[in-house]
Amino acid sequence: MQLELFCIEKPKIDLSEHTKECKCCNEVKPLDSFRKQFGYAKGRYHVCRKCFNEQQNLRRHLKKNVPLPPKNCECCGKESKLGLDHCHETKQFRGWLCTNCNVGMGKLQDSVEGIKKALAYLERYNKKGRI
């Protein structure tokens, strides 16, 4: 009982106020590990500085080793501003895509299986005359 008198409790800090999860490495890090960025949660960019720097280095490396972009998206064929598409596992260049195609495939986990499921879904509704 007397020992309790000497125990000093440290004030509990709500870590959620002072930390953020990196959307790239999924690690929870102190806020100063993230660049300041207006409009993002807690006023900080969603990727930590380490991951951001790795992404920038990858972009520089890829840009040195890719052909010049064509006029049209290699997926949909529309003339648009094109972005460099790469495999997130192998880091290899795949092609030049418009934002809509790149984001669309990314939302389907860049997988053939995900795209086939989306295609099957649309074909089901198309056969029923709903589209």
C-alpha cells in the first residue's frame, strides 16, 4: 500500500493525435515523419518521408528506362494526359495510361482476376438489358 504513494503515473498521451499511419508501409509513425500538406488528415501527407523518398527514387529510375509516351492511352485508346504505369511488386514499367484507366485498374488491385470479375458483372447486367 505504501508503494502506491511512490508510483507516479505518467500522463497518458493520446497517440492518435501525435501519430499517423503511412498508407504505403502501414506503419504508425510520429507526425513529424510526414511532410506537411494542407488538405490531408492532420495536415500531413498520407505517405511517410521514407516511403515518399523511395517512391521518388523509383519514379526517377523508371523515367530513365522507359520509352517516350504515345499520344493515346495504351488501355482505352483515348488521347489524354498519360501517366507511367508500373507493377508494384516487380517495379517494372508496364505502359502509359490515362488517369481513369490507371486508377480503375488500381481499384481492382491491378489483377486480371479483379478485372474479369468486373467484366462478368457488367456482362450479367448487359444481358438483362439494364445497360
